Amino acid sequence: MNVEFKDVVLYYKNLLALDNLSFAVREGEIYGLLGPNGSGKTTTLRVLLGLMKPDYGFAKINGIDVWNRRDEIKRLVGYCPQSNSFNEKLTVKENIKYFAHLYDVQADLNSLAEEVSYFLGLYRKLDELTMNLSGGMKRRLNIACGILHKPELLILDEPSIGLDPISRNELWRFIKRIKSEGTTIILATNIMEEAEALCDRMILIKNGKALIEGNVNDIRSKGGNIENIIIYVRQVIGVDNEYHRIVKSIKNLEGVLDVEYTNEIIKIKVLAGYTDAVLNYTVFQLNSGLIDVEDVSIARTSLIDAFELLVGRT
């Protein structure tokens, strides 16, 4: 399964939604569509699903033109939208069987329901009303409804939105399991941690236009050489004014991009090359102000740093 998205231009209500956008997805990988809200991620997915026709360019799945041969594409692709697509008044099993009918799945539907529920950890919930499921379970069911026909390509639009960290990590584990079965996955997200955990490669989109494509390290390197200084200090009761003065002075140092702080931690985002000077200045100022430094760490550029820098730069 491979995907080719080539030179796509699309206007929506006189707005340029996709601006000569191109990318290719390799068989068996998880490919991320990253970008801020309104960047064109969902529009891109709609083109891939044959729901919107490009004004120029094309989208192909396994060499099949998506718009001209939509009926063939439906058998190859599973889609899980941002909002849950199932009926909350039905049980888990009833929803699975209903979507199996929609996909015209030729199989014993009771056995299919058991098989897919085992795979996604829903087996003990088969006879439970969907409205009573937790948020994490509902997202799993949403994915289950999209893989009943065993698609070669699975498209996920913001799959972990609104989930707590534990439910999100469990969902990511199941997404990786789907990939291990040989399914190619396209993942639209603006959660950088999700992209970092799941994606083999990704493209960053803004205003319908590609900014950069590559793996996590490629994106980091293009986002600029940024480091994060984290300084842990002892509670600053009684020296609040001095503490705030020092933090304010750090913000004015050359090479400093951002400063966040609490009574116990100072986080400084700085361009590499200025790290030592900023760190030495900060520690000296804190010690001079009778504020004890308990620990210091320096972290490399994160995907979030690169994302913020690239999106803000253009």
C-alpha cells in the first residue's frame, strides 16, 4: 500500500485550502500530518477519501486515482474521524455489526465482533451500551469500526484528542499493534508527543502548504538548534522580589527565546551556543540573591520546539 499526493491545489469557498501540497506515504509506515488548527490536515484527509475534488493535482492510493475511482478506494481504506462515528445507544457488538454491514463485510459477524474486540481490548465490553464506555474505550471502538474490513490503509484524524495520558498511551499501543499487522497508517495530529511516539515520517503543514517533511530528527534539525535549561531552586520564600527580578533579567539575555518559572523551577529556552553563558549568568545571579540552586539539566531540541519555531517563522 502506497499513497501519492501530488501538487494538490484546492479552493474552498474562495479560500486557498491546499497550496500545491505534495507528499508520499510508504507501505507499512505511520505517516504524520502535523500542523496547527486550520492548517489543512482534515482537508487533506478529505481529498484522500474522495470526499473533495482537487482543483489541480491528484491523490492516488496504490496507483488508483482517488476521485475518479472512489468505489475501489473504499475497500482499501479505513477512516476514523475526530468525532466518534458510532451510535451511543447501541452496544459495542451492535455497533461493530452495523459498521460491518456498511462495509459489506462477508463474514460471521459475531465472530468478527469477538475478533476485533479482542484485538483492541474491548472484549469485556461487547454487551455494554456504548454511552457507558470511558473516553479511551470509545476511541478504541471508533478505530474498531474503521478496521472491520481489514483495510490496507487506515486514516486517523486526531485519534487521542481529549484523552487522559493513561488512556492515550494505551491507544497508542493499539495503533502500533495495527501497524505491526502490516497496515499503512496516516495520522493527522497537532500533538507533538503523539507524532514523536508513533510516526516513522511526517510532514508539517501550515496554511495548506508544506513546510518540511522527514523523520523526527529531520524536523528537529530544521527547527533550529535549541536547548532547554532547567534549573531547580530551593523555595524562594522571603526573596520573591529578587527572584522575579532575576527571571526578568534572564529574558533580556542574548540568545534567550523564552523563560517559564515557578517557585521551584526555571525553564529557559535558548539558542545553542548561548547555553553556557546564560546558565552561568543565571546561577551566579541566583546565588548572589541567596537563592539556592539544587540541580541543573540541559535538554536538546524537542519536536514541540521545532514545531513552534517553524510554524512561527513563516
